[in-house]
Amino acid sequence: GAAVPPPVDPEQARIGAQEHPRIVASFGGIYHDDKLEKTLARIVGRIVAASDDPSQSYRITILNTPSVNAFALPGGYLYVTRGLLALANDSSEVAAVIAHEMGHVTANHAMQRQDKARAAMIVSRVVTDVLQDGNAGQLALASSQRNLAAFSQQQELEADAIGVRTIGKAGYDPFAASRFLDLMGRFAGYKSAGSVQDKRPDFLASHPATPQRVDFAVRAARQFGAPGIGEVDRDRYLQGIDGMLYGDDRSQGFVRGKNFYHPTLGVGFTVPSGFVLDNTADAVLATAPDGTALRFDGANLPAGTPLAEYIASGWVNGLDRNSIQSFTVNGLEAASARAEAKGWVFRIAVIRVGTNATYRFIFANESDTPGLGQAATETVQSFRKLSPQEAAALKPLRIQVVSVRPGDTVDSLARRMQGVDRPADLFRALNDIKPGAALKPGDKVKIVADS
């Protein structure tokens, strides 16, 4: 007879339900898009039917963040970011990721996992070291570095095996798992080519695409047959993501090259060349090749508080009180200071816009390099209010699916992309185009543009 599936463990359901709102809050909220949700629901339904436990119910949430990530919580909560959906090129790749996460749920890995404190990255250290109030620092750390991903390598391989078996059984291309792992590796390469380090924990940081893992996924797929079997469902998938938001959401402001613009708050600033900007849910971060790190966020202070007084009010560790200066930037009231604490040198500036909005910049480096002072001065001096016209003209980027026309090349299509770094490299990464591969007229490809 058929095996009776185990009942859903109430403890697992409780953990999932308790963590769900926290996850949603730390990853930019939920991204709603009917067409995309239907595309995903179709894929999930097909995998659940082919899974080891078809009676387990799953709830899938699309997270409104450009980081490439997917994870599962006990109790059947599955998450996939729109950043990951933008990178995938067909239904079988998304199926592979979701089936992998379902594998963690069915193998009960989340309950076996011990939380390992992951090494905090430079920018998080900046927060905890300079802010006197340890809790505020930890809060910022918690939301930007959710520790979701400390599965052991053994558990990862086990989930890979379950995932490949599930998508093969569902009739999807079982080689999609190794293909997507490889693609994520190349996308991470694109992301880090411009930066000192990738500051946002993503699927690859937690699921490293080691050659061993890719190799293992290929071997698991071969159990089903040679490459070319199973459905990839590319065109229907691309139709599902056409028009999806890419990169930052308007509510979090936009990174455009070296500029950060926040249309809703009506402010903007520019970082010096060499800096790489990264917009996270709770702050804008940037790093420079000389190790200088920047954090930009809002400061809560009562209306009318003099800014110099606010800097001296005790939230800055190791403050050099003699360094506090008041000045104006593009007609706005500002104050700055330097501090030294726990082996870091800080340059801090606060700027007031209107009566009640105050913003702060925290720059840090392990030594007082000439670059640190210069970067702080240059960036702070660039801070300004956007005109209503400028703010209105800022539009989010979206994925656009276009057909390759005769004569189109990677370069000609990349020239149609807007608002992104190194468009030709991104075009290759987004469309999984290997070096030397040619485009075929009639093929559908993704570009990124704001119209």
C-alpha cells in the first residue's frame, strides 16, 4: 500500500509562521505580480506532485529584492527573490532551485541546523563598532545579514540530490540544476568584478557552486539520461518575467553608477570613482579599493536639535570632540566629525533636509588613508535635494524580453540596456551566453531598461 505521509509537525509550522514576517521584512517585503505568481505556481505544483511527499503543502513567497537568493523554512515556507527569477532563463532552472529548497524541508535539515554566527562583513562591523548603542548595531546587522544559510555541505549535497531527482521525475530537464549553479557562479563573478567584496549574503555565499557540487549535480542528472531530455519551458518562463522589476525598488532609492538617488525622499549623492554602491533594505553601503567603507542611512533626532550637539550626544564611540564642525552643503545644514574606535578610523557627517529629515554618512577605514578624508569630503559635498522634475523622471529598471533580430550582437543588444554597470557583461550573465557563443535570430533574450 501507499506510505502514509507523516503529519505536519506543529513545532515546524510554528517556527515557519514566526519567522515568516521577519524574513519578509529583512528582504524588502513581498513582490506582487500576478503573471509571475502564476508562472511560479505552475512550476511549484508540478514539482510538489513529483516530490517525496506530495501531501506537504508549500507556501511560496517572492521577495522584493535584487539579491539572488532562495531558501526554505520549516513548515513548508519557500522563498525566492526576484533577483533570482531575473537570472533564471527557463522554468526548469527555477524548478531546480525550488526543488533543492523543498529537499531541505523534506529532509528536515532546518531543524537539524545549528545557527553558526557567520563572520560579519566589513560594513556590518562598521555599524557595530561606531554606534555606542550595541542593540541598534545588532539590529542593522540582523536585517542585512540574515543568517539563513548555514547548512552543512553534506546537507547541501543531499538537497541537491533530492532536487535533481524531483525535477527529473516532474519531467523537467534534470541538468537544469548544474546549469543554474554554473550560471550563478558567473553572475557572482560579474557582480564582484567591480567591487572589493560582495556585501550581500546570497544563494551562492550559502550554497557555494564548487566544482564538486556542479559535478555532483551533473552525475545526479545522468541517472535520468543524456543531456537534452526533459522540458526546459523557456519561452513561457520568459513571458512570465517580462516586465518584472530589476534592481532597486523605488521605495528604496536607485543606484545608478556612482550616484544614489532616492525619488521618494527627494535626495541624492555621488560617491568618488572606484567606489561600488550597494543598496540594501536598511542602508546604502559602498566600498572602495583602498578598503574605505561607507554607510548612509537616516538619523532619528528631535526637530530643532543642533547637528553638532547630535554628533556629540553619545552615539559615536571614540569621538574626537575637537573635530566637530558645522557647515552647509548645497544650502543644507550639516555637521561632521572624526572618531577612532576598535582599530577603525571614522569620518561622520549628518545633514538636515527640511525640518525633520536628517541623514548620516559614516565612512570607515582601518587606517586614516588620504582616500578616507577625501572620499568623505567629496561624497558629503555632493549631497543635494532633487528637484521635483528629477525625482519624477527616475524610473525603476525592468526586465524586457526581446527577440534577437538578424545582425544583432551581444554588443548591439547591450547598448539597449540602461542604468546598469558593464552592460555587455551583464547581458552575457543574464542570458547565460558562454564566451564565443553566437546569438540566433528569433531567440528570446532579456535586457534591462527603464522605459
